[in-house]
Amino acid sequence: MIASGMAAEVADAMAELGTLAPKGYLAGIEDSIEKTLGHPARDFETFIAENAQTFS
């Protein structure tokens, strides 16, 4: 990452983040979308189906 021009601090943070997911630290359910938008988050398939005209 650093060889590609990324700042060392950012590369270190990305490497650390990569170790957290396999340990399950990122497995929690988050309700930020629902709190922000006022409705539950949709899965990707539903989002695409509802907005197909935008992507064609």
C-alpha cells in the first residue's frame, strides 16, 4: 500500500482493520442506516431491483 503512495499511517490502519474482521469484531449489527434514513437498510439485491432504471 505504501509503495502505491498511501500514507504510512493509513496503510497501518488498513492492515489493522484487516485483522479485526476475521476475529469477529466487525460482526455486530448496526442500526445507523435506520436511525439516519428512518427505515431499515435494504440488501443490495433489493436496492438494485428498486433502482434498476438508474443502472440501465
